[in-house]
Amino acid sequence: MNDSARSISSNIAEGAKRGDTKAYLFFLGVSRGSLEELKGDFEELKRELRDGERWREKDLEGKNKDGEGKIGVEKEIEGLLDLIYGEDCMLGRQIRAVETKAIAAKALPRGDMIKRAGRARRSSEDRFWKLAEDRFGIEKDEKGIIRKKKDVDKEKGSKE
């Protein structure tokens, strides 16, 4: 987890110093991959804590080294995951801004510009709605109507 966290900022810094837009975009992408790896590690840790695996493994009897209970640690992990999701959104916006600037300046080969523009739009929209659904219970239906997920469940007659 430490390595992937350090990799995020290191790759951003390295890409920024390259002086080449295409290289900078590459390193921003690597940084986003490291962020995704870190997010996965925290999600796994959260699951292991919820299932009790980490507590049994360390024989913590429900307390961490600071005397916090399991719920305190889970809340801390949730807070860190919120930060990671926020960073992912900001890094995605940075990538889109650099791509937009590169496309406007015609700093990338034409084929790359067309592919990136289409992929970035679809990817950012997909990631946004996945995040909105996972973290906030908001979804967009086929007609473009935005609702809280529980509203949709009520309409279907679900008791969840």
C-alpha cells in the first residue's frame, strides 16, 4: 500500500518534468493505475475487517494499537476511501484537461487525439455514474432521469 501510494505522486512529478504532453499523459495514467491499486487494497482491508479476518490474525480482540474498537478502524478506512475516490475524480479531471489542451494545440497524433477524446468522455461518464451509485446511491436510468437507488427499489416493489 505504501509503494502504490508513493507511486501516485512520483509518477505525476516524473511526467510533469518530461516536457512532453504525451509522456505526461502516460505518467498520469500510471498514477491513476496506482491509485486504483491502492483503492483495491483498502477495499480488501475493509472486507477483511468486516469479516473479522484481520482481527483474528493479529489477535487484537476488537482493539487496535490505540485502543480503538473495530468500528473506529472501519470508519477510518471509510474516510480514507472517500479521499481516494476524491483523488481519483481530481486525477481524472487533470487527465481530461491535459488531453483537451493537447488536442487544442494539436500536440498529439491525430489518431491519438480522436481515440482519447472519445475514450475519455465515455470513461469519465461511466466512472462518475459508478461512483455515484456505489457511494451515494444515485443512478441514471435509460431516459436520463436521476434518482436515488431506494426510489427505484420502491417503484419495483422491493422491500430492501
